[in-house]
Amino acid sequence: MKTSFFDIENWREIGTTLAKNKTRTFLTAFGIFWGTAMLAMLWGGAHGMEDMIRRNFEGFATNTAIMQSGRRTISYKGFNKGSSWEMTQTDIDNLNRLVRGLRTAVPMINRGDMKTAHGSKSTSAQLKGESSEFKYIFLPIIYEGRYLNESDDREERKVCVLGKRVAGDIFGSASPVGQYISVGGIYYKVVGVAGQTTDISIGGKTDDCVIIPASTMRRAFNMGDRIDGAMLLFDDGFKPSDARRQIDQIISRNHPVHPDDHNAVFFFDISEQFAMVDNLFIGISLLALFVGCGSLLAGIIGVGNIMWVIVKERTQEIGVRRAIGAKPVDIITQILSEGVLLTFIAGFAGICFAVMALAIAQILTADEISTPRFQLTFSQAMAIVSTFVILGTLAGLIPSTKAMKIKPVEAMREGN
């Protein structure tokens, strides 16, 4: 007698055997189905969750730092401990020229709750002074017109970019580009309408602001060379915190601040916070892997258990097969085939269920900015099913090997 893995009669017999024990077959298949689905959903869901979190930072350069003047904690050159100092545009120029690895330093100037009006329409908005290079740190969404450029800052032009919300409050659906608005009693020509993708807000969200050139703002508010602070963008491979000592020395050359007085210069390395977020993503992935492997193990144990039960129930049948000439490999193939069939069908069903669940999650979490990748690639799906089939086969090796060792006489005796 010969039992071939590809013998159609063999597979019919396997189907009949599994159908005779519907409850046991269903429970084992459900364990494999759920284990596969859990692993697939966790794998695809981890990527989707990461995209959702990263969406909050989209459009913001991560390798950055914020810098502002603070209060002296060391008395220096006649200035007592606790006294304050102010940053200037000269500091920005020095940083851009001297700091190694610094891509750009841009000034920050903010004035809050300024009355912004055009004709009879008015609203309240944050007023921000920026340089044209600020767009490398906060990537704006341009809805109309343009953003500030180098000429605007260099020539101190009285132009502005309106945030989307501000433009809507004043102009409604009409285009504000080319119109003049009053901000705190000073008129500026609107050159564009912008918004932001990230949820990060420094000095107000772009949608709620009126943005003018930093040089224009310093002149309009009689600030001279003073600025409120700076944002520093570093090249890849350079950590902002590594440049801290050099920055303190540069500030000390232009201001009566002790070079070792780190508290006199507020310095916040944003890249370190993003590194913590990256570690969070690693933790989520490891958790998904741990839970998924647990579900995988539960499914495989179920396959192994049903194989033991099958061998126990069919001891007499196996003995008869051996008596009429079945080879050991035929017995092993017969037993393993049942496990492979059950694992493949239930695993494939689990993958299909997971793909539908991930597709629904992706639709529900999509917005106008981006769509999180709640997805499972074909290669990932095949890897999960293949892993289940391989481990399911291995789980059936021990009971199938036991079946191979059954002697015909012992099997007949046990059957009686």
C-alpha cells in the first residue's frame, strides 16, 4: 500500500476524517485562525500606529533645537547672578557661520493676539516674524500664493503670509492674495495663504498666525537687533546637543555671559525627544511580536494536540495499514497531511480576516494629510502562513513518529 502526499484519494480520506470530528476540527482550526489573524493584525497594526504617531510630526524637521536667552546663574563682567540678557540677529549670523554641522539657524519673534483686519472684517491672530529658511524646519502647506523669500527679509518688505484659519475668518472663500490687511495698525500685503501638517506648535500654529519677515517685524516694533530666540537645524549625523559647548562660547563672545553658564542659555534638543519616540516604536514592535508569537504558539500547540488525538484514535487503523504493507513514510505522510491541510486553510482564512480588519482601520484613520499604513504586504502574509505550516508540521512530527513505530500485533491487540 502506498500513501502519496499528492494522492487525491489520500486527501479525500483526510477530509472525511476531519469531517467526522467537526467540533474538534473547528476548535483546532479556530485556534490557528485566530493566532494567524492576531499575528497579522499586530504586525500590520504596529506600522499603522507608527504612521499615526509620526503624522503628528509630519512637516517638522526632527534634528533641531530651540535656543533662547535666560537668566545668568554666574556673575560675569559686572552683571549679577539672576540678571537677564537678550539674543540678537548677530547671534544668528555667528551661529550660521561658525557652528559645525549646523544647516541653518533662524530667528524666532512672536507677538500674540494681534487684531487683524480687512475692511469691516477682523479677527485675532498670532504675529510671527520669520526668515525664508524657516520653511526648512516647519514645512508649510501653501494653499495660495507663496511663502516668504530671501528678498522679503533682505529688503524688509511689508508683506505677509496668512494662516488658513485667519484667511477664512477675514476673507471667507475669496482669495486674499494681493489684498492689504492691518495687523496692529500696520498694513501688509498678503502674498500667500499657508497651513501646517504637524501638530507641533512653537509660537502658535501656522493656521492661526500672520507671518511677516523677521527684519520687517524688528523694524515695525522698534526692536533694533533683538530677537526672541532661535531654532537650529542640523545636518544628518550631527546631534544638536553635541554643539552645545561651542554655542555657549559663541554667545559669550557677543554677550557678557560666562561661557560655562549653561543655564543662561536655554537650549532644548528636540532630536532627543524624537529619539525617545523611536524607542517607543521599537517597544510597540516588540510587544506586537511577543503577543503575536504567543498566539502563534497557542495555535501550534493545538495542532500538536489534535495530532496526538488522531494517532490515539486510529491506532488500530494504523496497525492494519502496517499489516497490509504500508511503509513508515506512508504513515508519517498520512498523519502530517491532516495537520498541514488544517493549518493552511485556517491560516489563510486568518490572513484574509486580518487584511480586511487592517483595511477598515486604514479607512477610519485616514485624513486629508495622510493615510496610515495599516497594511500587510504579500511577502509578510506568506511568511506568516509559511511559518504556521512549517511549525504545524514540526508539531505533528512527534505523534506521526509514534504512529510509525506502532507494530501491527500491538495495534490489533489495543483495538480489541
